[in-house]
Amino acid sequence: MSVDKSTKAARGSVQCDNSSFNLLKANDFVAENIRKKMAEQRIMLINITSSAGSGKTTLLQETAKRISDQVKMKVLVGDLETERDADRIKESGVEALQIVTGGICHLEAQMVWQAMEQIELDGVELLFIENVGNLVCPASFDLGEDYRVTLMATTEGDDKPKKYPRMFLTSDMMLVSKSDLLPYLPFSVEAVTKDARDVNAEIEVIQVSGLTGEGMDAWCEWLMNKVREKRVASETATI
Ligand SMILES: Nc1nc2c(ncn2[C@@H]2O[C@H](COP(=O)(O)OP(=O)(O)O)[C@@H](O)[C@H]2O)c(=O)[nH]1
Ligand SMILES: [Mg+2]
Ligand SMILES: [Zn+2]
């Protein structure tokens, strides 16, 4: 799907003015509505962010292979153009809807809300948002997610958490991706973990590889625990 023209008009010609107070306020209002909707429908919503090419789509394909028989999952995937990532995810047997932002370099809550109206959410317990590949402005847009997960690929260099602190500050989990390439790269998992925790002492870290499967069990276990957490939270709320 493409972003509704009226949403684009509301944003005016500004492509990515995340300093605009009103824009962020409007975003937060919609994000809160998404959060309420997810609570009512007992859906665990995970926002996946990273630079372009860090392995988000691959991670989702590999995740689908491992847990889609245990939990009903779907994916909303944002890109500036093309439906390619949604097609890749669908090949793993999981329904995916592409949000084509038409040049906008992040997802906003309104885009996610519109996409949610076009996808059947009945029975879904785990919904992923693959954000646009960009470590800067997606950090400023709350999408109503329960958890934010940022991939940090070994090919990107281990100095990024302090260069893009807001993304790591607002994330619950850092996945050090492409760990299979560690033997060939001057990348220290210890250094990147230290930098990320200097920015955000609470951030969890798992080392993963979509190629060898390293860390995928730990990642899937983390996800399944979050799904269970949401089930319990909604049961408690309805008592
Ligand atoms: N070596 C290696 N390459 C990977 C891994 N995960 C993804 N890639 C490759 O990295 C490129 C970008 O991956 P993609 O999943 O499209 O990243 P995205 O842009 O963040 O969605 C592709 O060529 C993938 O095959 C991994 O764990 N190890
Ligand atoms: Mg992708
Ligand atoms: Zn942006």
C-alpha cells in the first residue's frame, strides 16, 4: 500500500522535520491509539529499526521459519519504494503488507494505523513493523510499539551507538546482526555493547546471524516471552 495522499498533505513539503513539535504531538496521539488497540486485541507489537541493509528482512524471514507455527504473526514493512521486502516475507509463509512511504525516510504512527486497517488482525498475537532503514529519525517516531528492537550489523562498525544515541536510548533490544562475519571484520561485540549500555543501561543485547542461525533461539525465546507477557497482561486487565 502507498501512504494516503491526505497524510502526505498534512505533513506538507517537509520530508523529515522531526523537530516539529506539532508533528510529533500528532504522531504521539495516534501512537497512543495504536497502543490501546494492541492492548484490546492482545497483540505484541515490535518495531524493528536499523540502518539500510543491516538484516531486518532476513531476521524476519528467519524468525517466521522458527516460530510462525507457534504464534500467529504478521508483518508491516516500510520502505521508500517497492514491495520487495513484503514479497520476501510472504515467501516465508507469513502475511506481510508493504507501506510505501513515497520518499519519506521513516514510518509515522498514522501510516501504521492506516496499514492496520488493511490487514486482518483477528487472532494475530505478534505483529512486526519493519521500519525504514535509517538510524536517525525513526528514533523520534513512536509507533505505539511494545518494544523497539535495533539491529546493529557487524559490517557497520562498532562505534554507532554513541553516534546515533537516540535510537539506542529508545530501544529495548540491540541485535548485533551478521555475527557470522565477525572473524573477518574489526568489530568488537564487547565495545558495541559497552557503548550501547553507556547510552542506555537497560538495553538487552543478543548476537545473531541469519546465515548460520546463531542467536536465533535466544531471540525467538525473547519474542515468545513477550507474547506470553501480553497474553497475561490482557487477561489480568479483563478480570
Ligand atoms: N553475512 C550475512 N549477511 C546477511 C545476514 N543477514 C542479512 N544479510 C545480507 O545483508 C543484506 C541486507 O539484508 P536485508 O535483510 O535485506 O536487510 P534490511 O535492509 O535491514 O532489511 C542482504 O544481502 C542479506 O543477504 C547475516 O546474518 N549474515
Ligand atoms: Mg528490509
Ligand atoms: Zn525521516
